[in-house]
Amino acid sequence: MSFRPFDTKALSRHLPILGWARVYTPDTLTSDLVAALIVTIMLIPQSLAYALLAGLPPEMGLYASILPLIAYAIFGTSRALAVGPVAVVSLMTAAAAGNIAAQGSMGYIAAAIALAFISGLILLAMGVFRLGFLANFLSHPVIAGFITASGILIAASQLKHVLGIPGGGHTLPELLDSLARGIGQTNPITLVIGVTAIGFLFWVRKGLKPLLLARGMRPRLADILAKAGPVAAVAVSTFSVWALGLHDRGVAIVGEVPQGLPPFALPAFDPGLWGQLFVPALLISIIGFVESVSVAQTLAAKRRQRITPDQELVGLGASNIVAGLSGGYPVTGGFARSVVNFDAGAETPAAGAFTALGILLAALLLTPLLHFLPKAVLAATIIVAVLSLVDLTILKRSWTYSRIDFAAVAATIALTLLAGVEIGVSAGVGLSILMHLYTTSRPHVAEVGLVPGTQHFRNILRHRVETHPTLLTIRIDESLYFANAAFLQDKIYDRVVCDQPISDVVLMCSAVNEIDMSALESLEAVNTRLHEMEIRLHLSEVKGPVMDRLKRSHFLDELTGEVFLSQYDAFRALTKPRAVA
Amino acid sequence: MSFRPFDTKALSRHLPILGWARVYTPDTLTSDLVAALIVTIMLIPQSLAYALLAGLPPEMGLYASILPLIAYAIFGTSRALAVGPVAVVSLMTAAAAGNIAAQGSMGYIAAAIALAFISGLILLAMGVFRLGFLANFLSHPVIAGFITASGILIAASQLKHVLGIPGGGHTLPELLDSLARGIGQTNPITLVIGVTAIGFLFWVRKGLKPLLLARGMRPRLADILAKAGPVAAVAVSTFSVWALGLHDRGVAIVGEVPQGLPPFALPAFDPGLWGQLFVPALLISIIGFVESVSVAQTLAAKRRQRITPDQELVGLGASNIVAGLSGGYPVTGGFARSVVNFDAGAETPAAGAFTALGILLAALLLTPLLHFLPKAVLAATIIVAVLSLVDLTILKRSWTYSRIDFAAVAATIALTLLAGVEIGVSAGVGLSILMHLYTTSRPHVAEVGLVPGTQHFRNILRHRVETHPTLLTIRIDESLYFANAAFLQDKIYDRVVCDQPISDVVLMCSAVNEIDMSALESLEAVNTRLHEMEIRLHLSEVKGPVMDRLKRSHFLDELTGEVFLSQYDAFRALTKPRAVA
């Protein structure tokens, strides 16, 4: 057929499904189905648990694991990423919705749903306008510090379920205070269930796989069995509560979980509410994107595949929009489940769509079985999962490597614990940027001279070089922009004021990739003031694009000296005896 | 005397007065006295007018021009800077105090005084901790845009006095709206006085000096006479109002101005108030410092003198602290008056102290004469003074030079006019920083090859160079830090995925001045992923300080390849046939 209304290549860039669906084979289908089954088993308890962490009804965790996965399968570029509720984003959702309404209220649920929708719109807009680079402003030390502190906060927030006491709070002091006040009301049966579950899950994580391997099981199967630990804990504990009637003895259970399809509704547009949720939604979007994209990149590289960060934004945006439309809450790509998906052999995003079908079946059929599931077991799965996020060695590693990075980590951890997730991550970003600006605001600047017998110029402090009393040459080792413009000016004035015979100053611009308007105005000021002191200003080795830009200003007309192609030309021209004084 | 308890050199660095007072001569005294007389005459109407602009009683303008000048004479480093109330800072004071209490109330006055004191403490702390570099975050285009927009706002805010109507507002739409609603109540006599004063002052500024010069007057004297225009306008209009009884016909006058010394009081410490005033005080401090230091540097360079920015912070901090202790409001070094001081021959900061005595005499003796001074004339002096600040050509200049700088200017102007001074200047700073991070987050990266017959490596796209199919060499033209760490990773993956025979990647680090921890972790990830693809990663031409830092991490142990001293060594080692595959 010669009729071809669309550019199919561009279309498949924006709809990656068109790329892989065309070459889908029965073999791929088998691989994807196996992976989907395993991820479904893992995702059911996780979805319920993270909904509990977010302070939401358990079915919202399931809803957030159905349509968002299908949307990602259509728009996402990673072959193995598994999308759904994750720990850190659930914590951030609880913090944001808790600012709007009391946990458990309709307003709280509506805020969580709106948060998913707004966050989806933000991610989609970032993808369309190619703003993925914004995520780069989160430096690695800030992310590491934030994830560690969030893990501590999450674990602390779940202790109340293990003890069977009421409580709440969004910062470590609040959480500890609420635990201290409630600890007298601890329910001993709940405590036994919770502690047993924690012990069992830790053993599954650390001890089961080596045991199975020692018994001769194939490593992949052993690995998958070990991941099914939480499902076993859920099944056994639910059965025990029901059989022993423990819910009548004060063990908190999940209770009624509505059976059926996710509800569809457009989130109500309330400008006041959306305004309050915008900043939290932005932080959730960026944190979720950073977490998801780093998982996706790691897995893609293992098979020499590529992901497209800007298209990933579109995929995650679509996922969150449908999460908001189908009674879910903010989702992103999770580390543990994506690795399981990858290890279980998922070859295309279709595995995600099959997982969604699995969760949908669970929502339709299994929810009555979850009635007697004790909350303490869900809390135990959360605690065991998040403690692996806590990595305080980042403090030591960053201290050894650089004090500036250490300060960013320490501030992020301290503020996240003491003032909450939103302030913690914002302060970390702000501090990283400030400290970067501080270091580049004092660029390396060297006075240079000619290495005898060559045409090379080197730092006069490090090399034996030729200089000339009336000529000062300064090499600048950084682009010139507003933060360092004043510094250069000071350097030059300091140098010429204390050395009277100087008649010519040359700025060697071999390492200057950019001169912004602030720096241009500083150079103009330097030129004017040196002129008042009867000193000429010259430039040498200016790069092409910088020169093009300078030509668009009046600077070159006003420059008292010349622009030399090479520093050696400048040296020869300015040190030979002049015909006219 | 051999007893010498202090290091007098260090002491005179912190108390610059000890430096110049020791070499003070009768000649210097004469020069300083003449300059002080001229500046005093100029400063009296200015002080009254800027107090009106700040919404404060006129005597506060005088108080702000007495002790702050003496404090600067002791602690400041500029020989010619004249400190006192200035237009932009007065506008910012009005905006900040207006958020606390209604103009004219005791709370408003207390807020303005506290603002001076807090701003003084901030400036002093910045000086002591050497944080002067923070001012560099204000890029020149942002400052230019902010000053222009402030000039427009100030002129608009004074039109009500020229029309003799009530009104107010902190943004252009508010001001225009209040003018539109009040214009029906215009007082015709006030309007005549105001318009005449504006016309006269413009003529004095533009037409008087050429006229005097044409009549053969010496240029310096002509210049000084032209600066005395406002004093003439004040004297003539005050006399006219008194003689014709115009105040009984609705012409607003200054009224009772208390006669006497400035009141001394420690500003009340109210944590709530101080908390609210902190951010405005910080913005006032930084804007005031930037304005002052650029004037001081310009004047110092003309006489080959130097100022010390960190000591300038101490000087301005002391000035503002005493302003807060003596019933004044925030002050800084003013452009026009400093130039007059300089041109009139001021040789040391003592000229400032003599000016302070002049203003003190005025406060003691002249205030009864100011009773009938019409506010419209003060407004006229403000309008004529600030219109010289308005420079819309910055929009065109920045557009020609760089779209990024243009966006910063345009956003600063628009937001200052539409949302007020605080939001305007904050947004300008934020935008400058974001756009700088954006440009450095995509650094120049080139694939390089060997220039035949040399040891030089150049961009393969621009030069005819030798390459080798299994070797990829990438030169990075920027320091590696969090904002560009991900970009480099993407570049490398994109390149190796599409070119299968590559077995070795070399990163040429000749232009890398720094590798922060985020970039280190990116390099570790690159190393690991390339290893999974059976590609080795090497570095070449790593600078000494960067190498020292890398040695403190585990990166060099994990690196699959080598660190070569020169790129040529790397090329020779990696392209010769290997003994073992």
C-alpha cells in the first residue's frame, strides 16, 4: 500500500509499543507470561502494604497496579521496568495528602488521587517539553541521603502497626513521640505476629536462597521462591487470624476490601486544592522519575538496550494520569519488582500488561480472602523492604571524597528526618546548587609565561617561563558567567594595581567555552578601567562560538587592544620595542 | 615604644580609618570639607524625598543620613562612597514594611527601623564570614532589569503626590488602578506645582549646565550648580506655599518635622516580626551591597585605589545597624551622590563624616523651615532622579547578545512590575541560576582522533584524524558535576550501543577541573555497564587535583582499564595488536 499518511518512525518513537509489538513472537509471549505471573505474586502484598503506608484503603494499592501498568506498556521505553506503588513515593503521598485533610477522610483520598493526576500531567509536560534534564539537579549524594532518610522514616512510621497502637506523624521526632505515648497500649498478639513476620521475612531474604541453593535448586528458581516470602507470610497470617479469631482479640486487620473493577472518575478540578498540591506533586514526579529512570537504565544496559529519558517521562506521565482516573495514587518504576521482572525473563513491556491482568483478577476474585490479613504483616513487609534502602555508609564515603558532597548528604538526611520529606529534598537540591555555584564562582586563574624555546605558555608559579615587565597574561580555566564575572575583575585589578609598569594585559581564553552577558559587562568594565590607568586589554585564543557572540556586542569596537589568534602572536607583538610610544 | 599589643596592620584592615587618618593633612581636610558641603546640600532634599517614597516621616530620611555616614567613614574602604537613603532600597523598604502594617502606623515605622537593623546584621555577618560572593548570583542582566522596573514603579508611585490624590500599591497594576480611581480628585494647584517642578528639574539636569558653560563658567562649578537644582526647587516652592497660603487650598505639605537629635533606641526584638522581615532584609542587603560596591569600585579604579568587598559589607553593615539604632531606615551607597562627592574632590571617608555633621545641623536648625515644603516637589525630585535609572535598551542589548540573558531580563522586569520587587528580584536570581545549570548540564563533548604525524588529538568532525575501530576516545570540555553527570553517561551509551566492535573507551579529561561525587558515581556506573558489554574504560590526561580525589575513592580499583598520562600513550597502548585476546 503506497498510501502512508503518518511518519511511522516518528510515531513509534512516541508510541514505543508500535516498535516491539510488530516483532512479537510466541517465544516472547511465553517469557513475558512467566515473568508477569511472578511479578503479580510479588506485587499483590506490596500494593496492599504501600497503600497502608500511604494511609489509603488497600484496594487503592491494587487499582494503582492495573491501568498504570498498561499505560506504561504502551508509552514506556524500558523493556523490563515494573511500574506501581513504591515506598518512597507512598511516604511522600502521605505527607502531601496529610497537609490537606486527616488520614482516613474522603478529602485525604481525593487528595491522593488528585496528586497522581497532577503528577501525571507534570511528567507528561516535562516529557513533551524535553525537561528531563531537570532531574539532573538532584545530585547523587542528595538522592542517596534522601532515600536513606525516607527508609528510616518509613520503618519508624510502620512500628505502630507492629505494636498495634494508634499514632502518626511525618517527621522522626513526631513519630518517636507518638510511639512513646502509645507504647503502653501495645497489643501483645499483634506484636508477636509482627515480630514473627519481620523475622521470617528477614530469614527469607538472607537465609532461604543459600539454603535452597545448597539443596541443589537452580539459582533462578531459588531466587524467585525467595521473593515469594511476603505472599507466604500474608497467606499464613491471614489464615491464622481467621482460624484463631485473633481479630476479636484486638489484632488490627485489613477488613472489607471492595471486590471489582477500579472506579473511573475524572478527579474534581479544585483550583485551591491543585495549587496546594502542585509543589508536592512536582517533588513526587521528580523523585519518582529519578528512581525509575535509574532502574530502567541499569536493566537496559545489561542487554545493550537503550531507554529514552524524555519518552520515559511520557510513559510515567500516562501511568500517573490513568492512576488518577482509576482510583489509584502516584506510581513509578520500582527497583525490586523491576529486577524480579528482568530476572524472570520479561522481554517486552507486554509483561507489564499481563501483570496488570493478574492484579485485575486479584481485585475481582481474591479481595474477600484478604479480609483477615493483619496490618502488622503488611507493616513487616514494608519494614523489611525499606531497611535495604537505608545506607548510612554514604555519609562516610562522601566525607572521604569531598566535604561539599558530605554537607549536601548530611543536610538532606537531617532535614528529611527532622522536617519531613518535602523540606528535606528541596533543601538538598538547593544546597547542591549553591555549593556548585560557590566552587565555580572562584575559577582557576593562572598568570602564564612563555616556556623558553617553545610556543607554549604555562603557569609562572609552576614552570620556569619567560615574562616581560610591561605584559601581564592571565589564563582563565573556566567559562565566564555571572557567578565568576566579579572574581575575574577583582583578580585583574589586584594584579595591575600592585605592579605599576604594566602597559598591556592579555586574557588567554583557550578554556573559555562561554561568555554570558554579565561576564561581557565585566570585561567592558575591565577595559574601561584599564584604559583609565593607560593599560591596554587584549584577548587571545578566543574560541569560534565565543568570538561570534562577542561580535554581536560593541565590546570589540571598544576594546583598547587586539584579539590575537594565538597567545604566542600576542607575546611577540606586545614585547617587541614599539615604533611609537 | 616597644610595647605593641596589637597587630596594627590586621587592625587597620578591619578599621580602615586607622590607615588614612594617620596621614591626614590640612590639604586633605580642605578638600573633604568642600565635598561635604556640596553633598550636604544635595542630600537634604534627597533624604526627605526618599523617606516620602519609603512611606516614612521626613525626619527619618535625615536620621538615616547622619550616624550611618559616620559608621561608614570608620569601617568602609571606599574613599568617595556617599552612604544614605537611596531610591530602590526605599521602594523595597516600603514593600516590606507595607506587608507588616499600614503605611503611617507605628508598626510600619517600627518595621522600617527593624529592617535597617536586621539588614545591618546580615551585611555584617556576610562580611565576617566572607560571603560577599553571594552577591555574584545576581547576574548583571537581572540587576539591570530590576533597577529599570523599580524606576518605573517608583515614578508611578509618586504620581499621586504630583496630582494631590490619595492612593497606594506595590505593583504597577495596583498603582495604575489607584491612580485611575483617584484622578477625578486631582488638586489643580498641586498639579501645577508638581509639573512645574518636574519641568524645572529636567531643565536643570539637561539644559542648565550647557548654558552655564556657554556663559564661560568653569565646568566643575557649572556641574555643582546643576546638582543644586532640587535645593532651589525646594526653597522656592516652600516659600511660595507659605506666602500664598496654598496649604489652605489643598496642597499637601510636609508639615511638622521634629527638630533635634536622632532618637536612640534598640529596636524591639520580636521573633515573629524578625522572622517576617528576614527575607526582605536579605534582599535589601544584597541589592544594596551590589549597588554600593559597583559604585565604589568604579570610583576607586579612577584613582588606581582598591576597595575590599568583604570589608565593604562590614562598613555597610555598621551603617545599617546604627541606622536601626538611631531612628533611620535601610541605607546604602548611592550612585549620584557618590559621583558628586568624588567630583567635588573628596579624598577620604572623612568627607562622609563632615556630611553627617551638615545633615545633623540641618536636623537641628532647618526643620522648621521645611514645614510648608509641598510633597509634590519632593515627588518631582524622585521622579526626575529615578527616570535616569530606567533603561529599556537592556532588553534589546540582551536579545542581540544571548536569548538566555534576554529571558532573565524580561522575566525580572515583568515580574517586578506585575508582582512587586521581592518576587521580581527572587525570580530573576532563580532563573539565572536555572539557565546556567541548563547550559552546563549539556557540556561540549567531542569524539577525537589522532592528527596524523603529531601527538595531538582533535575532533573527528572538524579535522582529518586517525581513529581505530575498536577504540572510542571522548574528550570532555567541562568539569563533571551532578548536572551533567547523566548527560555524559547517555552520550557514552548511545555511542557504544550503535557501534559494536568497540572494545575500549578512553575519556580524555584535559578540561575536567573537578569531578564531584555524582559524576564519580556516574563514572562507576559507566565502568560497570561497559564491563557487562565487555568494553574496558580508560582515562587519560587527568589533572593532579582530580587524580588526588579519585584516589580517595574505590573507583581506580574498580576501573577495568588504565589511567594514561597522555592521550597519545593511551592511543599507542590500545591500538597495538594485543598478545592475548
